Amino acid sequence: MRVQEDSFVFRTIKKSDANELYRLLNDLSADTKKFFHPHPFDLKTITKICTAKKDHYFVMEQNDTIIGYSFLRLFGYATPSYGCCIRKEYQGKGYGIALTRETLKKAKELGYPRVILKVYKENEAAFKTYKNVGFEIVGETDDKKQYKMEITFIT
């Protein structure tokens, strides 16, 4: 299923998003939280994210409601690491692919030549999404539980 680009707004996160992002992250299903845990989901951490300057954080909105969250985090390196999540009632409808594509488009605009990520092998939906948009497996974590993936942009 392909989500229409005009059915959502993709934008940089802002300070006023903190409470709604807090609700989105804390309402994720237990299965999603098992795979998506890039940072604590407390309000203090989320408020810092909403005002962060060194990394890039984004939201996907529909009808003025945040339905997705993504990031390009640098962790002190030149290559950003990607992650995302979708509000549970919007999962399985193509929004993850759309959010990933929009975030990758932004990475290109920001001048990054590639993006990396790690995905749990048992997280089949996320793995399928990443393969669908062009990420390739380049290795695995030491514990063998996650694939390391990357996408390189042709310039």
C-alpha cells in the first residue's frame, strides 16, 4: 500500500511537540517498544529532543496529530543513524515507508552521502520497509540479533 504524499505533513520537530511525542512513544505497543528503544521515553528526554541542535528529528502529522517520528542521529560521527516509529493505529498502512522515504530525502538535502541503521532480525516489518526503500545489509551486531544496514546516495 502506498500512502499519498499529500495525506500527511513531514516536518522538523519543534519544542511544542514534546507532550504529543511523549504520548505517542509511551502508547507504542509492547512489541514495538521491544524493537524501538533509541532513548528513554520520559518527558525530560523528549523535551531535549524537541530542542536538539546537533541531530535531526522529524515528525509526520495527519490532521494535526503526530503519527510518526524519525531521526538522523550522529552519535559524534559524520554518518547519521536512522530510526523511526509509527503510532500503533497507523502501522501496517504504508506510513513507515513514507516516513523513511521523507527522512532519507531530508538526509540527502542535508548533504549526507549515506545513512546507517540497525534492525532486529525478528522485526520483519521494519526489515522489509528498509529493504523496500534501498537499504542493504552490510553486517550484523556482535550478538547476531540485529542487521547493520546502510543506504548510499548516488550524487
